[in-house]
Amino acid sequence: MVSEIDKLIKERGLKAGDVEYHTIRPLENGGRVRALVIKGEKNVHIEYICPQCKHAGYTTQEWKEVGKGAKFRFSFKCDKCSFEIKVSKLKGGPKEKKT
Ligand SMILES: [Zn+2]
């Protein structure tokens, strides 16, 4: 499967400095999620393998600020089975590590 996010990075010639948020997380059951926010954009690009039904999907949604006490950075639903996939914040500071 072609990575939509890789395509996006290539097409726009994005460099690390153009990226506000980028994370790749393994999920339970062999699921996976990758998310990218481009600086100046209000959307997050999400690529995932659903841990529930193994559907590989791509979606975008509004990128919202979250409060300091929030446990999760963002969540979204699988296109196919509507399973809610939640992405926790990384521990150890407000800045996400660039990958
Ligand atoms: Zn699913």
C-alpha cells in the first residue's frame, strides 16, 4: 500500500521544518497509526491500520488544541467498523519528538 503521508511529503517537498506534528504509533492487535500536521494547516492527515478490523485507511480531520490534562492527543473513527482509535500524548514533555 502506498503511504498517503509519504506521497504528501514527496509531492510538497516537505522538510522537517515544515512539519508541526508527526508521529507513528503501533496499536494493539497489529494496528498502526501515523499522523502528520503541516505547519500553517488546520488539518491532521491520518493514516492507519485499524486494530479492530485491520482496515488500512487514510483520513483527515480538524487539528485541535488539547488541554494539558488531556490523556489523548486526538482520536478518530475507523472508516469501516467505526472503532474509535485514540492516540495518547507522548510522555515527558509538551514537544513531540520528530521522527
Ligand atoms: Zn476498523
